[in-house]
Amino acid sequence: MRNFELLTADDPGDAIRKRAGAERSPAGGRYLAGGTNLLDLMKLGVVAPDVVINIKPLRRTLAAVVANGEGLKLGAMARMSEVADHPTVRRDFPVVSDALRLAASPQLRNMATLGGNILQRTRCNYFRDPSWQACNKRNPGSGCAAIGGVNRRLAVLGVSDHCIANYPGDFAIALVALGAEVEILDSAGTPRRIAVHDLHRDPADTPHLEVNLEPTDLITAIRVPAGPWTRRSRYVKIRDRQSYDFALASAAVALDLAPDRTVRAARIGLGGLVARPWRSQEAEAALQGKVLDENTAMQAAEAAFSGAVTHGENAFKPELGRRTLVRALLETAESEEHP
């Protein structure tokens, strides 16, 4: 790990000012919240900021969980475990609780923050090993070694000829399905909101530009709107190891069903095999107004993966993704809404 300067911020404005100052140095700065992703990348030599701004003191004001008729407001500094175990989240937004509970290990969930979790970076081996030069995400214009290499765990939706790295998280998949937004403070301290769906960028020909944020932007909260589909919702995650692993395929499903199981509204997010948190509006449209059964679930799954692009070892992923989504839809439909 290369030497760096560690600063501590006392409040959001202080954090932004110190990050702005850090950006004047050659390698810039990074915010440090839980540190479960950043410190790994620094140890590997993937990122080497000149300045790290410790924002842990911001938990004093940015860690609350607030629930009302409009939905949830989750402080960006709230820890994953706190939100996963929150009784209102578990009752009214089970897909959010499930996604957090199935992510990482208990030790990591007790450290990792919501804001940092959303922004976690790919686990692609070629990105995380600087000895590989051909990584457009790390070295723009160098190529993508994964396309012809070891890519079993990588993406098949949202990829480009320049990058097939996958987004590894779970929480953001539930958020994108529910139409959540993040609240952000910019360099002037001006607040704005952006949909989680629009937070991450498609790789296209600039995979090194991963999110629609400026370096000094600070995520302060996540807003999850209430809806008739939030209580009948769940997250299904398929992985190599059941105990603790990243998803090979996952599906976040939220349904508003009539008594005869006609779909009044469906919200579907896909993970594990996507370049960024992915909402499948094609699958949602395929279900609209239909009775949800195995046949209609399979039709929705076919629509969801109609644009999949495979490379060698990950050719199995579209079928795994389809089966995962069918399972998630049927299990969600059969689940009882909490009273």
C-alpha cells in the first residue's frame, strides 16, 4: 500500500471541503466510510489516493432509519446489519432486508455502510490484479483481458466490447427494483437526488467512468418509495457457496397482485451477471395484466435475457439468470404479505 495522508471530517461540509482540497493532488482523494472495499483495493494497488478522508464521524447525523407513509429514508452511514435487522424494513420492505442479509459476512455487515455498499467496485480478477495491463476499467484504452480469459463470474447484460466486468452488490439490486433514489451533496453543498438506476453507467467505451458522480459528491441518504408491491417482495441469490459468496445470478422481485394472481404491477431487478444494477423493464412489461404462473414467469425471464451477450466460460449465465428469475417470481407470488 502506498503512503497517503489521512484526514478526518466532522460534518458533511467539512468532508466535501477536504475532498475538494485532495483533488488538487496528483492522485486525488477518497472518502473512507466502512472501508470494506476501499482498503482492499488500496492494499492490492488498484487505487492509490494521496489523501483519504475519514467520514466515520458523520454517523452522528447520517445513520438514521426513518419510515413513514412515503417510504424509507436510510442514512448513507447506516450499517448494513442495522438496516437488515430493522423491524420496519423487514416487515414492509423484505426485499431490502433480504438483499442486505444475504450480502457479505456478519462481520462485514457490521462495518459496511449503505452508501459505500452501493458504490462497491467489480470483483473481476483482471481489474483487481494490477499485473494485468489489459483492463479498460483500470487502464483506459488497454483492452479487456476478461473477454477472452477467465470470465465465468462476469456479466452478460449491459456489457460492451470494452468491458464485461460485473457489478457485485446485492443491496443496489433491490433498490433499483423499487425505484429508489440517492440524496447527494455536491461541492457547493447543494443537495440533489438521482435514481439508483441512473447512478451507475453502462461501460460502453469508457468503463473507467463507473458512476454519474463528481469526485467531491457525497451520498447522504437513500430514499425508497412506498408502493403496493413493497410488502410482497423478496431477493433470491444464487452463488457457488451458500455460506458467503458473491452472486452468480440474483433477482429482486416486488409484486402487486390481484386475488387471482393477475399482475397489477411488477418490479424486477437483476444482479450477479450485470454490468451495473439492472432493472428489467422488459420482464415487467411481459407480466403486466397476466396471471402469474410458471408459464408467464418463463416468458418474463425470456424477455429479461433477450439481450444477453456471453463470452466463453459465462455462456451458462443467461439460463441460470432465467431460472433464478422464475424462481424469484413464483416464490414471491406464493408468499403472504405481512399484515
